[in-house]
Amino acid sequence: MSFRLAVSSLAFALCVAGLSGCGKKEAADAAADASQSAPAGGKTDSKNANVGKGSRPTMVSVTMTQLANVPLSLEAQGNVIALDDVEVRPQKNGSVKDIHFKEGDEVKRGQLLFTLDERDDVANVKRLEANVAGTQAAAHAAQRDLERSQDLAARNFVSPAALDAARDKLDAANAALAQNKAATDQARVSLSYTYVRAPFDGRAGLMSVRVGSLVTSSATSIAMVKITRMNPIGVTFSLPERDLTTLLAGQRQGPVKVRVDLDAEHSLRGEVIFIDSSVDRTSGTIAVKAKLQNDERRVWPGQYVTVKIVVGEIKDAVVLPSQAVINGPSGRLVYVVKDDHSVAAQPVELLRIVNEKAVLKGIDANVKVVLEGGQNLRPGAKVQEAKGNDRGEGKSGESRGGEGKGRGKSGDRSGPKASPANGAKASAQ
């Protein structure tokens, strides 16, 4: 009885052990089967979506590099100035007798502005004119005496000494006449100072004197009025020293044209008339002055305006939409799309941006590059070109992510637009 009980217990223990081993083997086999049957295109980390065998291509929009003649222009903030302005002061002391214009009038060169009290000067001129008449008569008498003496000397009726005396008398009379004429001219100049005239065409500002005001010729005295030339007018601005070579190259080809846009309909045009002879060491800029035609008086001295300087044209430049250029860790680059739909990073040099077009160096024309979606790419990644949408979009360089036809549920949006780096600021003409 005891022997049978022991055998039964041993058989039960062996059975339990066998069942436990079978369960562990089945669990291991199930785990192996699940690992082998996992789908190759399952969800992966978005950062590694293009890495590894069997990853889904990234949807991107593409464009082609092109050759174009790009207008080369620079842009700067400028300050409008008057090319000519003068504070009118008298050239002699006196009191204001008459005023012949109003504040704010447009005056012409030589126009009479003020008349000072001229009575003393008029009297002085008349006195000197009388002196001129007297000395002129004396000179005529001396001339006649000399002629008579010469006639008598020819017949030996007068001595040579008498003839020399007649010549000396005539010379003294002529000298006195010349002296009186010079004094008269000086008096007339002084008289002209009582008439204050405009030195050039311009606009009259505020008057600081009135009829009866006493004015002086001192440089420290208050100006009677300020005259400002309004047309042509000037504008000063500064350019970075890196643009100096471009500016000088444009100047060698002819006058450098400038334009100031006031609004959508009005602009002023002119040309550069002055480039400073040295670069400011503190700011790294160079001062430039331009002359503008201001026939309709649309700008006034003191205004701030945006100046566009047209310095020439870049011929046969390689251009791309600026969003195709990416800032990489080692500089700017674009992603070139190869025939096998993989991408390669191409380093480029951004020369400037014109009308949202990047002018590049380091890449040829007619090369297919990624326009949108390049921020999430890595060299060697596979890409798929986005198709056009129902609104007719999807041309080369114009397709947008998220609107293509026949896309999967995931990966149907292109990456964010590439932000063009801060290159030399430029704008098209």
C-alpha cells in the first residue's frame, strides 16, 4: 500500500514538470513568431523616418535651378537734405525799409527780398560821381594843354621842360580821375548791399525781421530769412563697406542711379553724386550722397526715406526660390534630388536675395533641388515628389505639401520652409 502511494506521487510530480516546460517553450515560440511577423513599415521615430532599409520616402516639392539676369541693387535708409541752403544776412548795417516777399514763397535767383535804408549810400554815390566829372574835366584841359605845348615845341617856341610839365599835368589829372572812378564804384557796391537778393532758386523760410528792424552784417547776428533749394534735392545714406566694391564698379560703368519710393504711385529718381573718401571705422560703413529730382516738392529736407541704388546687373546668375536654401551646421546648402530619388547635400554660397530669389554660387543651372521639406532630410534619404492639386498647383517649384493626390495617411506633409540666411540685403529695381 505504501509502495503504490509513493509511485503515484512520483508520477504526478513528473507530469507537472513536463507541463511547465511545455508552457515555457510555447511562450518562447510565440514571441519569436511575433517578432518575425512584425510589419517592416511599422511606426518609427520621425527623426529616423528616412534612415534604414524599407523606410517610407519623404514627400517634398522640388524646383530647378535657373540662369537669369538679376538686377543688382542695394537698399539703405537715407535722410533728405538740401543741396543748397543759406541764411540770408545783410552785408552792411542798416534798417529794413521794405520786404518784397512772403514767408514760404518760392523765390528766384536775383529776386529782391529786402531793401535797407539807402539814403546815405545814394548821397555818397552822387558826391563821388560829381568828383569824377570834375577830375574828368581837368583831365580834358590837361590834354589840350599838352597838345598845344607839343605844337609849340615843334616850332621851337617852348622849352622841353615846359613840354614835360604839360605831360605831368595830364598824368596827374588822369590819376585823379581813375581814383574818383574807383571810389564811385565802391560807393555803388555799398549801395547795392542795401538791396538784399536771393542767391539761388529756393523756398523762403520764416522771417526774423520786419520793416524798421535794425540789422547788422555780423556773422553771429540773427539771419533775416533762410532760403532752401528744393529742386534738385539731396539724400544722404550709408552703405556697409562690403558693398563699396559693387558701388564703385557700378560707378565706373556710368552714373549710379537711385530711386526713392514714396508710395505705390510716386517715386523720385536721381543719381549718386558723392562717395566719401574713407570708411567709418566705428560703424564699418561709408557715406554716400545722391541728387534727386523734386519737381513736385514731394520730399522736404529732414525726411527719412528708403533709398534703392541700382548698381548694375548680374548676368547669367544661378537663382532659386530663397526657401530652398537651408542653413546647415557648416554653412548654407541645398538638397539635390538624384535619379534614384535620393538626396545629396550641396554646399552653396548665397550672394544675395533679389525679389525672394536667392542668387547662388557653387551649383549649376538645371539641377533639381528640394524646394520645401528639406529641413527634415538627411543626405542619402529617399524622397517622393509632391503632385499637383485640384487648383492647378504642383508645377516645378510651386507644389505644396498636404494637398497632393494619392498620398498615404502618414508622411503627406512636406517639412517647414527653409529660412534663407541673412545675406547682403538687396532689392530688385
